Amino acid sequence: MAQAVARPSFAALFTPKLVTVLREGYDLPGLRADALAGLTVAIVALPLSMAIAIASGVAPERGLYTAIFGGFIVSLLGGSRFQIGGPAGAFIVLVAGTVARYGADGLATAALLSGLMLMAVGWLRFGTFVKFIPYPVTVGFTAGIGVIIFASQIKDLLGLTLAGKEPGELVPKLEALGAALPTVNGAAVGVALGAIAIIAACRTWRPHWPGFLIAVTIASLAAALLHLPVETIGTKFGGIPRALPMPHLPDLSPARIMQLLPSALSFTLLGAIESLLSAVVADSMSGARHRSNCELVAQGAANIVSAIFGGICVTGTIARTATNVRAGARGPVAGMLHALFLVAFILIAAPLARYIPLAALAGLLATVCWNMIEREQIAALLRASRGAGLVLGVTFLVVVFRDLALGILVGFALGAIIILQRMAQAVEVEGAAPLVEADRADSDDRPRLEAATAHDPDIAFCRISGAFFFGSAGIVSATLDRLGEHPRAYVIDLTDVGMLDSTGAAIIEGFARKVARRGAALYIAGARPAVRHVLVAHHVTPPHARYRATRAEAMEAARARAPE
């Protein structure tokens, strides 16, 4: 008999990967590898964090604070060896909408509440269920975010001057941008295209070079030396501070919490999905295995700390995490050092950030958006099946034109419906009823008689294969009804039923009562322990039904009419 698999202990689920790595033996070569990887990631994160913050409607330093404080906590407490935490492009739309409605302090409150929710989700061990989100949903969701972010960067890419405030919704945004096309700034377009070209060139010919930083540096030098009429961080924000902020609790009054609860829920859902997707990517690249619930607890703590220190939402970042793995990181120390390197950059090079053109950062984000739209995966899903294409398309459209969280929920629901439909279609039911004289004429149209019952006019047989649940209940019920009222014994073979829900059990229970009223016997063959447990819970028990381990035993008992 197979032994039961032991459930993982609390320590196994929630011990940070940093502790695991240190226990394995952390040496000087490992520290050197992590330091190099951390520096590489910091160079990538420096311009990207500022660009995401600006696109989110907050000052650029808030993106850096997010990467520093949030990124450090994610690596310190997280359940992934290689996860890099920080601001993510996926949050731009949600963060920008929250800032527009409730201000920066409202964003801090929502981020802190989201952190508490993420910790609760982790402690309750719900992180395991995030993996059940269908792949077409994640691809469509990511592509939709890419389109939305790109639309938000058109203004800076073209250097447009809008007559009023830029709308948040996609269609009104495009209408406003279209009306402002006569104000295109040729210098801004040139800077943006130059940055995109440099990033593309680095990825093609020098993939290990920090293309983002090189592009932003060259664009900043060109704008400053040539006195280009483009907007910069200095002209819009006055630069970034050369010091870290002091901790400050946002407004946590009951009224404010209730006001920001919907935003916090959206941050939580998106944060959980994005973080665990990033951890899965790291696992696939490295061969490691993350602890999903521990990771969510760490993400929650990181969001709380980030909110207190003036940052925005923290999540696992796929691009920076992948960079960390490719740079040769050995463990979470690389992510912690990446945060410390960012601190050094702020203390040393903060005055230089004022010269960075916004068009260059928009070009950087445009490149990120292009990479977010996974064209090969989209083509593969469209070729795979109409169902996958439908889920992908619906998720994409809802995300782009309605809401991010709603897109996930609608895509998940549609994917679940399609899967249930396929499961229902996959069920096989074979019924064999003894033929009475009235049935002989059309016997060719009746279900094929099971060989074991063909010579016994008193036994009716039904074999069910597949998932017996509410989706396939109608097929099974109709087959059972065709078994007739004349047999003195019935056999239902459940050997190939891997899953049975309450609807299926209720159908068996109702059929068992009918059989008992006819004075016949019902034998259930081959029911697995989990299937039998559900049946027993629905009172499918003697004397209405009797269980046998195999079909042969059930047929033998039916022939002998053996009493229980």
C-alpha cells in the first residue's frame, strides 16, 4: 500500500532562501559572484526605476526608493534565490490611477494595505493557487499591459504638448494625443529613437552590456551638449535628492482605508501574480525551486516598508530577475547588494540625474513594452486551439479597454469554462442493458452490450471513464436511465473515474434509491478511495449500494445475488 505523502512543515514553507543559502555554506567566491550580479542589476534598475516612477505619475526618486527598500526586503525574506524586487511596469496603470484620484499619500496607504494583504495571502498558503491561472491569461494580460504602458509614453516619445491633463483611459488618451500631434518636438523624437536604437544595438551585438544605462547616458550627454529643447528630469522634477527619506506612516484612518481598499485589492492581485510569475521564470532559468507562500510574505513586507519610506508598489520584476540569473548570481545576497549599489548611486550621482531627458526614459519603456508582448507565445497559442486564442484575446481586450484585475478574472473564468467543457466532452459512458423481447427489433441502435453481461439477462452494466462532475452529469444520467427497470442487478464500473464531485455523487445516490425501490441490487466496482469517500458522504452505502474492488468481483456478486 502506498504511503501518504507528508505535508511540508511550516519551516520548509516559510524559511527565507537566504537562510537556506547560508546554511549550505556561503563563501567568498559566492560573494564575489553576487556582488557582480548585484552591480549589473543595479545598473539596469537605475534608469528603469526612475522611468517607471515617472510613468506612474510620481517623482523619479520614488522609483529608486522602491527598488532600494522594497528590493532589499524581497531578497532578505523572499522564497526565491534570484528574485529582484522593485517597481514594475505592470503597475504603472494602477499606480497612476490611484495617484490621480487620491494623491501620493493615498498611494502609500494603498501600498501598505496591499502589503498586509499579501502577507495574509502567504500565511494562509494561498500562493499555491496562483499557479492555476491559465497561461493564455498571463500572456494576454502581459501584452495588454505592454500596450497600455506604450500608450502612456507616446506624449514623451513625441514631445507633445497637451491642451489639458492627459486622460487615463486608452481611447480618450489616444484622442487627446492625436489632437496634439501638431506640437511634435523633433528633438524629443530624435532622442527617443536614438535611445531605442542604442538599446537594440547593445542587445544584438553586445548583449552583456547595460544597454539601458548606456542609452540614457548618451541621450543625456547629447541633450546637454547640443542644448536640445527637450524636457528633462531637472526641468520637470528639479532633480532627485542625494539622501534617503525618513520613515513616515501614511493616513490609516478607517475612512481612508475603506476608500483605498479597492486599489489595495487590485495591487494585491496583480502583485501576487507578477511576483510568482517572476519566481517561476527564475526557476526555469536556474533549475531552482521557489517557495511561493514565503515569497508572498516577503512581497507583503516589502510593500509595507516601501510605503513607509516613500516608495510605490513593490513586486518581483521579470526582466531584472532574469538579468540577475544571467549575471551569475548565487543567491539572495545579489538582490540585497543591488539595493545597496542603488543607494551608492543616489549618494554619488544624484545631481547628474537632472540632465536625463524624459524622451530617453520613454524610449526605454517603449523597449520594455515591446518585450512584454510575447509575439512567439501569442502565435503559438493562436495555433494551439480556438479556446486558447479566445481566452488570450478576451483577456487582452478587457485589460486594454476596461481594467487589469477584471481582465485577469474574466480570462480565468473563461479559461475555466473552456476546460470544464473539454472535461465534460472527454467523459466516456458505456451502458449495457439486457435486451427484452420488445427491444430486439432495434437492438443495433442500442449501446453495445458488455461481453460480461451479454449472456445474463438479469444484469445491467454501466462503465464511466474520465471526470464525473456537474459538466458531465447529464450524459451519465441519461445513460443510467436507459439501463431499464427489468434487471435484478446493476453494476457501475468507476475504475477509470479519477474525479467525482457532489453532483456526480448525487446522481449515483438517486439511481441507487431507484434500484432499491425496484428490489434490485447495485454494485459499484473499482471506486478509488477519494471517489468512494464522496459517495459515502452522499449516503451511497449498503443496503442501497455495495462496493467491490474490481469489475470481475462486482459481476460475480451480481450473478450470485450475494447478500452483504
